[in-house]
Amino acid sequence: MFLVLLLVIIFSNVYSEDIYCTGHDACKNKIWNGEYNIYCGASNSERTCKYTTLNCDTNKDCSVKTQGSGHDAYQNSVVNAKKSNSFKLTCQASGQRDCQSITVWCPQSYGTTCECVNCPSSVVMKCVKGITCNSVSNANIDYVEPDVYQIPDTIWKKYTNFQGKRPNCLKIITPPSNQNYKWGTLQQCKTRCIEEPTGKCNAISRYGEGIKLLTEDFHCRFYACENPYNFTWVDQTQWGNYASSCNSYLMPIRRYTLESRYVNKTQILNMTRFIDKVRFIDTPRIINETRIINETQIINETQIINKTRFIDTIRFIYKTLYINKTRYINETRYINESRYINKTRFVDIIRFINKIQIINKTQILNKTQFINITRFIDKIQIKNQTRENIINSSIINSGSDSGSIINNNSIISEYDTVYNNTRENNSDDYNFSTRETIMLVICILIIMCLGCRIIYVDFCTNCDTKQQKKELQLRYIESDNITGNNSKDMVVINAVPVIN
């Protein structure tokens, strides 16, 4: 289990991460920092990877590819691959308007690559002249100055005719390693040789040429040749895989002269530095003489005078240095008084009048609000009469002109009479008679009078009730003020309005 986790960590650090943006508006406003391969679009995926930013890490490889049938894939986005090894943009979506308004900052180191496959003219490639941007399709190239000055790659000379061999020159140690070794890309190895502290490194032996990519990490060895144009070749036997496939890179502009830094001279002179002479004279240095005179050096005299050197007097006065006085006055510093007045701050008064606010009054008059009057006359307005009486006349031919004939004039007069009677009786316009009109007016007046009476009774009753209620309240208050009675008894007043 531990080995599996270790492998996962190793591969996660070595290989780039793949990001798939599918669906409408997928990966919008995203920002990626690291080593990524981003795939924008799929079937039924519109507006993918819009307004995105990709910051490719140092010495890493990144790419962006549009695919699928969706429209408007990968637009208005920025790529920052200045310090990366390589970057590649591929626009292969079958939809319309992919890779629009894209700005790509290509790698700025020698030996790096920056490509744009099937790119439209709206893609802008920010490149360092002579380093990258060799394959950009229809994209516009904008040459810029590198952020950091770099030594041109043209100072290095590659030797391919001596594969598997190395210059027979001094092995140069390149810190922080304590050997002439580095694991890295070709560009990193060149940079390490240029930055070598002593300034002597001018040759690189790169292992695995033709097997490993120049942008892949692999073995490099460093050497210092006095004259890069005059040296011998030997087999590459230093440790490292594919040593037999190594190629050498030399920097002819850097050279040095191997000089002796010490002079072979005798630094010690064999000379006698002292003279063998007697440096002291053997003469007696002591005079045998008596240096002590036997004389009495002490005079027996009294050196002390017996005097009293102090006066036996009292040197201090016994006085009371403090006065026994009371330094505080035993007085009462506060007055024992009541600082509050025991007063009743509220008056026990009934602030509401306990009265019945509702008068039990019948608000509804049980009266008939409508008059049961027949508003229509049940009359037969259609008479069952024959509107046309057609009399068929026939002519009786007796075979002679004097035959009996029915009188046509009588027939016509009879028809006219019947027709006129029918038209008068069956008229569509109904006209009220004078009696009916009078009765109708009287009924309308009666109804209006009853309505006015009902409205008046209801309004006046309410007015009388309110007036009576006010008078009762005033009488109750006056009686309380006269008698001084604060009774809380409940008074129930039942008033019934009298309607005249």
C-alpha cells in the first residue's frame, strides 16, 4: 500500500493534469496554475473555456485544444508560458468561432517550443525573436523583449561526430553539487555551466542524445578546457545511463590558462642566527663589607600622652520629638437625614369608567322590505286567429257566356275585412291603458315612501341612542363628583329605543 501511494505521488508530480471542459459555458472564468492539458468542447457543448487564464509552471509543458461540434469554444483567454518548456494551442472544433481573441505569451528560454495548430488570425503569439514561434499557422506574431536577459544559444557549439566521447579536460564541480554532475534539461545544464563560480566551465557532455528529448531531465557532465579548439577526445566512462550516446556542447568564447599558483623556491635559509660568544663577564659582583651599623635606633621615650580626648558630656537632648495630638477631628461627616421623601407618587384613581359600552339595542327591524306586488299582467298577448283567409274562387263554366259566376267583388271585400281585423288584434306594440298607468305610478310612490321611512327610522334611532348614551355618562360623572363616591360597582343600563 505504501508503494502504491508513493507511485501516485511521484506520477502526480511528474505528469501533467488533463482537464475536460464539456457542457454549455463549461470552465468559464477559470484560472489554472501548474502543468495542464486542457480540452475545451464536446458534442452539444457551447461557449466552453471562455475568459480563462492558464499560468504554466516553470520548466513545465502545457497545451490547450478545442474539439467537438460546439460553437464559440475558447475565446477571450490568456496563456502565460514565459518560463515553461513548451506550449501548444490546437483549434480543431467543428463549430464556428473557436480560438477567438487569444493572447499567448510563449516560452522565453532557448531550447523551448511554442506552437499554434490551425489558429485563426485573432490569436496573438508573444514571442522572443530567434527562440520560439516557428509554427503558428495564421496567428499573428508579436516579438517582445525577454523579461530576463539570456545569453544567446548561438555561443554553444555542438559536436555530433564524437558521440560517446567527451573532451579530455579538467572536471569542474558545479555547486550545489560536489561533483561535475546535474540532472536536468539541456537548457538547465547550459545555465548551470554559465553560472559556475570559477568561470572555467565551457564544455557539457549530455547523455542519451537521440533517445531522450532535449526538454527532458537527464544526465549532464561538466568540464573546463584551456583551449576549446585544441583538446583531445576520450571515451565517456563516468556514471550515467546512455553514456555511449552522449554528445558534447562547447562554449568557445570562454577559455583560461592553467598556470602554477606556487613558486618552487626554498623558503628556508640555512644560516646560523646566533654568535657563539660569552655574553657575561665573570667578575665578583658582591663587595664584602659590613653594611649594618650597630647603633641603638630606638629612643626610649614616652610616645603617648595620657590625655582625655573626649568630654564626658551628654551630647543629645532628651526632647519629645513628636507631639501627641489628635490629627483628625472625630466629627460626623455625614448628616443622618432621609434623602428621600416618603410620598405617594401615584394617585389611586380609577382611570377608566366601568361602564357598559354596549347598549343592548335591537339593530334590526323585523319589517318586510319588499312588497309582494305582481309586476306583470297575466294576459294573453297572442290571439289564436287566422291571419289570412284565402277564398278560392272558381269559375263555373256552363259552356256559355251567361253561365253563373261567383261575384268577385264580394270575395275581395270579405278578404279585406278579415285581414284588417286580424292586423288590429295582432299588433306587436302593447300600450298601457290610462287606468294601468295610474296604478303603476301609485305603486312606485308607495315603495319610495316606505324606503325613506326605513332610512329615517334607522338614522334617527342611532342619533337618539348616541345622545342618550352621552347624557347618561354626564349624569354619572356629575353624581360621582358631588358625592365623592369612588365606587367600582358595575352599572348595567338596558335601554330600548322607542320608535314612534
